[in-house]
Amino acid sequence: MFQKVLIAEDVDFMSSGIKTALESLQIPVIEYAQYCDEAFLKLKKAFIDNEPFDLLISDLSFVENPNPQRLTSGEDLIKEAKKLQATLQTIVFSVEDKPYRVQQLCNELVVNGYVWKSVNGQRELKKAIKKVFDGEFFISHQLAHTLRSKETFEITDYDVFLLKHLAEGKDQKEISIELKESNIKPNSISSVEKRLKTLKENFNANNPTQLIAITKDFGLI
């Protein structure tokens, strides 16, 4: 089992039940940080002292700190932590359940587990820790569908750009102009038309209005 775990969580750690869940797995060293900068400093110090953490469990959103923070989200923290320590195992523990965001976080951050905060969150977190320790990927069963079927269609920043401007009521010509002004390619009207057509087919949308509605539900815009 993991020997040294860091929890990045802004709620009251002692009353959250997470510590109890981890202690039941007989993890000898469990440390806690309330903010992302604090968590990263703990990771960095442990790494420099040649006593690195084995696992980072992080929420995604944190309450605003009155002091300026360099890292303001769990996503920022995980990215920086992996740059520092490539072998660090990571588990997201969050209420975020929008399919696009879950897919994006799992694919881009290459996390080892994604646990949805719910009534059974602590129980699932224990399962996740065991699975990740055994070298397996874990995702809460309620969110597993986000990594399958049509939801695995690769959504890019380019797509989000198109959808946001489409939602603002802009037509394909106007979106093409916005792309050119932002130095984003491809930016021709035909490229915009082709990609929007692909998005409509992927999301089974009959028209732009329906595409906007569906992708909003998916958390894309």
C-alpha cells in the first residue's frame, strides 16, 4: 500500500472523513494542504528531501485565499506536481461531473483515478486508492460513461472556440473572422462549416441551436 499520501482539500480535513478512510488502509503518513500552493510546496520539499509522496489526492476547486496564489485549482496543482515528480500517482476527488470536463481531465492530466464526491464518495475513494496502487485506472461508475462511446470524441480548444462564438449568435463568416483575428487555424469559412457539421453529427444535433443546447449540457460552453 502507499506509504505517503498528500490530500489537497479546502474543507475541514479532520471532519471530512477522508483521513479516516485513508487510515483504514493503514497508510502510515497522511498529510493535508488547504490550498494548492501549500500542497505544491509540501510536494517539492518532500521531493528535494528524497522523501517523496507516493500519491496526491486533490479536489479541483478551492475557496479563494485572501493571499495571492500561483496555483488556484486542482488542475493547476496536478500539472505542476507531475512536472516536479513524474512518478507521482494522482487521484481527483471532486463534485465535477460534466462529461466533457471529466474526459478532459482524465485525458489531459493523465490522472490515475477520478472519484466523484457523492454519498458513497469516501467508500469509492478507498476503492480508487487500492486500484491505483495495483496499477489500475479507477473512475466512479456514475462517470464511467464519459470515457466511452460518443463522449470519447475528441473535443479540442478549437471546437470550444467555435461553439462559444456560435452560442453568441455569430454565423460561420463571423466566426471565421474571429479565428483570423485570434491567429487560429484553420480559419476559412469552409473549415468552420466542416467542423461544425462534424460536431452536429457527433452530438446528434439537427441544427446549431440544438448543438448549443446539447454541448451546454455536456459542460463544453
